[in-house]
Amino acid sequence: MKNKNVFNYLKQLHADNAEYKEQMAELKKLPHEYQVVYKEIQNFLWEFTSGDGMDMLQPMYGLLDFFKEGAGNQVPVLDLVGEDVGEFAETMLHEIQAKTRINELKRKMNERVKKEINQNK
């Protein structure tokens, strides 16, 4: 049974890697300023991901679609996201509602507090 789970995991990992490469090839087709903003947002979001970062891939693919549409309509990237790219990225992070590193840190903190309080009762 374990071998089947490992095989399925590796198969999914390969598929995810192939999809990621396809998405990054699409990003390279966008105007330079779109690529710069995308990479900055991606780097920001990955700072807050938990585990292997897979929780951020679908939102990043959604952002890429948004950017492709904007570029196709010749909208400057900062007109799409606003002048404060950091604020846009933070808002996106909150909207994702993915399991993030912050959520994991808060969960662990709450567990430690409860454990410590319960031990001293």
C-alpha cells in the first residue's frame, strides 16, 4: 500500500512540475513589467506558504490568467494591481485562504499555550 501512495505522490509531483513549467513559459510571453510584478508577488506569497508551496500554485495561476487578460487588453500592469504592489500581494494572500506559514505558526502557538496552561492547572 505504501508503494502505491509513493507512486501516486511522485506521479502528482511530476504533473504539478510540468504544469508549473507551462505556466512559467506563459509568463515569459508577457511584457517585461508584468513579469517583474508577477515575480515580486510570487516571491512575497511564497514567504508565507506552508510546506512545499503547493497551496500557492493555483492562486498564482489565477494571477497569471488575470495578467494575460490585462496584457492582452494593453492595460499597464500597475493599473491592474495599483501602485502599491505590496498591498495588492497582501490582499491576495488574505483572499487565498490557503494554509500559510502564518496560520501554521499561530496554530502551533495556540497549542503550546493550551498545553502550558493545562499542565499548570
